[in-house]
Amino acid sequence: MESANRILWTFIALFASSTTLTAGEYLQVPAGIHFDSDVSGGKYSVEELAKICREEDVVVAIVTDHDNMRVEYGVFPLRKVTGFLVRKLTGKGERNSISNFGAENYFRLFEEVDARYPDLILIPGVEAIPFYYWEGSPWRGNLRLMRLHEHLLVIGLKNAEDYQHLPSIANGYPREFSPKALINLIWATTALLGIRIFRRRKVKRIYLGNQLLLVPSRRNQGIGALIFLASLLFLINNYPFLPPKYDQYHGDQDGGPYQVLIDYVNQRGGMVFWAHPEVEQKMKVNGIEVYTPPYHEHLIETHGYTGFAIFWEGMKHIGKPGGIWDRILHEYCLGKRKRPVWAIGELDFEGEGRVENVKEMATVLLLGEKSQEGVLEALRVGRMYATRNFASQWLTLEEFSVSDTYEVAYMGETLRTHDCPHIRIKFAVTQPKEFRVQVIRDGKIIGTFPIHGSGVVEFDDRTVLRSGKVYYRILAVGGDWAFLASNPIFVEFG
């Protein structure tokens, strides 16, 4: 049986090699997504990262430094005033970030470095920190900072100002009317009352024998000044008087703050990818516990984002067959979402370990043109696949397509047909490797095929119900873990 399989694979490979593929018109380019430079705490400068990528044959480098690193806690009821005073008096302000460096300076830096490395496509982006919140109390010794490391990658905005004003706790969220805003009328009234009391002149009547002395009283002026200053503090604390939609003092807000950022980026023509969505992080900073639980559920709660990082941290709940990604894609097929969601591989490279690790995780882009615009287009339409554990060094997904008699669709595209879909998968392998490819339709594995070196898998899916919209995606699996994930191809019947 083994020898028969090898003969069959050899025959298929020879047959495929004589076929001209439309997929071959695209240029496959390995991209490293999510580098941190020394602008926000990474080990290397942007120029050093560019040099490393050139030496390691990484053709596209997308650097996503933190937009801000400012965390603030204020004491009730003057949270804004006390938070500001604590930050200024202790000198514990914002750590390294694009906000500190300056968005204009950040863009200018990339232009300068990019000009010196014409063979590298260098793209600036942001690792956004939209939200965090506080639990507990400093008085009870159980103060805890929550969800600080729930991040989104923002890519493709065209000007520095758009990056500078990303919605966040640090930058502020849109303000909206609330009955609580009416309390500012009370503080305005008491401020006026304090002024009136301060200006009202009262005197004390003092008799020295038969002589009456009128002595000005300072007591009312002190009370008036105290009332005015207290009211002014509350007005300053509440300025600009309408409360923000989200802040750090009202607990978990689910996907709401992140949706505001996603909408902001979409309105300005950018893209948003959820970063490390299945990571749990626990640490202590200055005696305060900082905890971020996995946040894969927020992918379901939010809409309109471009994609998520499937490797390393996206295969437990999101990328596995029947996981959250399949649920989201199914919602798109049913018309419940306006757009599909794409998978990328995420490096999160801060400079620790060997520089060769820039190739450990790759997002292989299929480019119509080798340029920054070509890269952004491929990311936007899902024309890419993700690999991990250095798989891109020995494995190439030369083709993944779904076709009928007349048309063919590739990753990110939609085939409209009445016919039975024909699936074709072609791998090129440069090392002696054995693995298997899983073909997934609508969240279910419809076929698992062993791969012994380079070859082709192709078959007609005769079990699909030819109505509505479905999708196909593939995973290359070695042992118990996947090391290559394609983006989906959609088929719309009727």
C-alpha cells in the first residue's frame, strides 16, 4: 500500500508540473509582522531591525511599536486631579512609546530608514493599548490592573495624526451625555456661591468703653474661598463635563472600547489585527498585580476588524477546526458580518534571543506587485498564509484554489458557481518532511491527506450542499500541532 501511495503521489506531481498555474503569477514574499523597536522598549532601533531583516532574507517588515504606555490611577472623588498630581509629583509618567517619541518623528524615521534599504519593504504600524481598568483599592491593599496587555495591531493608516489620536484610555474616548453630567451645574452654582460669600463684607462690633469699633471679619471670606476652591477642583476634575464613554474605573467593558478603535481605524482606511489573543499574562509592578486573561471571546463580540494572529497564540480556541474563527467565517457566510476575518502569523519580536528568530513566524504574502501598496492590499484581501517554527524555510504553499469548469478562486476570493467545487492544493518541500494536510469546510474537517515531500492534493467536493455560501481553508499538521494555516476561499452557489 505504501509503495502504491508513493507511485500515485509521483504521478500527481509530474502531472501538476506540466500545468501553468494562475497562482504562479503572484510573488510569494515572507513578511515579519509585529516588531518592537527601541521607540517602545525593544532592543533594536528601526535601522538595526531593517539590517537584521535584510541579512535574514525577510522581505517585508511591519514594525508595530506601542502607541502609548501611560497608566493612571486617581483617588475618588477627584480621580483626574489626583491621578495627574501623583504622576507629576512622583515623576512616574509614560514609558517609551510612539506618543512620547512623537508620531511625526516616527513616520519621518521610517522614511529615512526605508530610503537606505530599498530591497526591504518597511512599514510602520502601532500596537495599540485601547483599554485597561482597575479592581480593588489601594486602601485595602488589593489594587489590581486588568487587561493592560490586550492589544491590537493597527496597520495602514496614512498619516501621523491618525496614529497620534487612536482612541484609548490615555487619549480619551468620545464623550456622551449622561445625567451625571448635570452634577457640574451644582459645582458651578456652589463656585458662584463661594464668590458671593467671599465678597460679602461683614464686620464685628467691638465696644471699648462707650466707643464702638467696626472691625472687618475674615471668617466669611475664608469660608467663601474654601467653597469656591473646592467647587473649582470638582469642575476641573470633570472637565470637559461630559463623561467619556469608557474609562478605567467602571470595570470590564467587554468588546466596547476595542470596537471604538476598530471603527476609528476603518473610517481612516487602516486595518486592525488582534494581537496574541489567547495569551494570559500575570506580573507584579511596584507591588501591584497586573493581569490580562486570554481575550479570544472579544473576537466574537467585535466586528469590522481585518484579522487576528493565529500563530503562536491562536490555535487553542480560535484557529482550530470548529473554533472561534470558523464561527466568525460562518457568520459572514450567513450575512451576519459584512466582511470575513483573516489570519496572520505574529512575531512579537522585541530582540530577545537569536536574531534568526525573525524567521520563526512568517506571514507569506501573495503580491501582485512588490511594493508597500502591494503588501497592504494582500493583507486587506486575505491573500496570504501563516507559518510557524521556521516552516517557511522549507515549505511553500504553491497553490490553494477552488474552481469549477470555468473559473478559479484563490485565498481571500469567492467562487460563484452552480457546479461541484474542485479543490487543489500544491506544496513544494525542500527538506525530507512528512506531514498531513487537513481540508476544512465550514469548520469541519472533510479530508486529511498525508504529504510525503512535494506534491498535489486535488478532489471534487461532492458532499457539499450546493446552496448559500460556504468556505474552505487548510491546515498543515505535523504531530499534534499545525504549522501552516491558509486563509479561506469562499464558494457561493446559485
